[in-house]
Amino acid sequence: MFFGEKLKESREKQGITIEEIVQETKIQKRYLVDIEEGNLSDLPGRTYIRGFLKSYAVTLKENPEEILNGYEEYCSLKEQKEKIVEKVEEGKHTKKGKKINSRKKNIILAFLILGIFYLITAIIMPLIQNKTKKTIKVKTEQSKKIEKIENKENKESELSRDKKNVISEEISKIKKIEITATGKSWLEIHQNEEIVFLGYIETGETKKIESAKKIFLKIGDASKVKIKYNDKDLGNLGKKNEVIKKEF
């Protein structure tokens, strides 16, 4: 019995699925199926096959030496068969060669040369020339497309840089002012000519302003208000009950 068939029969008698064998041996399912069906040509090298057969036999509690001996016999027969086929093929070619005399060989060779020459001059060369022309044309069109894309990308890149520069300039112009009251004080805040706050600022209260416009402050009691400008602590801008006007 073929060693693959023997393994398959043993597995089926024991009620073991091929998936369970895969899980136990970590051998790919397709390799196990090929072994059982005798399709060894799709498997890896001889060393791997021996390893697969041994693991499979041990899992089924079969004698691994018996299975491996069966595999070696199979390999030996296969090699003998291949040698016989090679000898037969060589014999056929030798007999055919003896039948054809030198004159016939020369005639056939001449016809072959003429046929090849005709193919080259009449068919292959025009095809190569047409293909070359088409290739050049395609490359030219592709070059134009690539050039357009590169020009577009360069323009977009320049626009992007200009936009980033404008944004950076705008960001650099933004003033950040933080006004914190340590006591109750009158406060007046202007952005350019527009009043944004007018009234009292209570103890612990904080007013934050972020703007690129001119900012004008009028503080009723400078000792009760602390100022931070662009995260820099300016502290109090004046003394007790001193009215301070400040422009940023």
C-alpha cells in the first residue's frame, strides 16, 4: 500500500480529521492532503517531506520507520523510471538522427535560414519600428503630462508657502494680553476705536485679549491690576489710585 494511503486510512479509522492533524503537527493542510493523495511534486524538498511523514506517523501512532522506508522505495522507483525514460528518449533521437543524411540536413538548414530571414525582414522589423515609434510618442506625451503636473505642483507649493508666510506674519502680529484684578478697579479696553469692555473688574477676575489690532487700556487703580503681555509678566503699571493709560 502507498505510504500516503496508509496514513489516510489510519487517520480515518481513528476518526481523526485532517484539521486536527494540522493543529497537532503544525503542517499546512495542503501538504497533508498532497501526501495522502500522492501528489508529492508540489511539496518542498525531500528533507521536508521526510519530516512531514515522520510527524504525521507519530501523531497517528504509526511506525515512522515503516512510513519512511515506503517513501524511500517510492523515491528509488521514481528515479529508476526517470532514468529509463531518459534513455528511451535519447535512443529515439539517435535513431532519427541516423535516418537523416547530411544532404537533407543542409536543405532543411537552408530553408530554416531563409524562413528566419523572411520573418525578420518582413514581419519582425516593421513591428519593432512601429513599436519604437509608438514608445517614443507615448514617452513624449507622458513627459508633457509629467511636466504639467510638476509645474502645477510647483505653483501649488509656491502658493502654499506664500499662504504660510502670510499666516505666520498674521500670527506674529497678534497681541496677547491678560489682565488680572487683585482688587476692584475701573477698566476700559479698546481695540482700535472700538470699546470691547467698560466697567469694573472684580477681585480675582481675569480678562484675556488676543488681537492684531491696537489695544488701549485705561485702568482706574493701577495698583490693583496686574498685566501679562505675550506671556511676559509686566506686574502693576502704577501706584495706588493712580489712573494709567497704556497702548499695546
